[in-house]
Amino acid sequence: MRFKLVTGSDPELFEERLNRFVESLPEDAIVVDVKLTATQAGEGVTYAALVQYKRVEPWQE
């Protein structure tokens, strides 16, 4: 099992980073869970996603 934390203070930048990470996963990876949060930080907001994923073995016949 592996984890990746993706953050950003701008919603568009956060979405871009999250999409880029998911697209970079190898074909044999499965996203198990994603936890999202938005936290007030002074005048702005910090967005975060904790992505849990794992690599699986190809199906053997």
C-alpha cells in the first residue's frame, strides 16, 4: 500500500496537481481511497488530498 499527499492553495492548481498524479500512476495501480480536505489558512484556503493506492499483479491464466 502506498500514499501520496497532494496540496494546493488554489483550487485549479490543486485539481491540476491531483490529475497529474493520478495520470502518472502505472497501469497496474489501483486507487483504493481518496480523502479530501479544505482548511482555512489566514486569508486563503489550503486544499489537500491523501491518495491511497496499490500496485496489483496482472491476472494469470
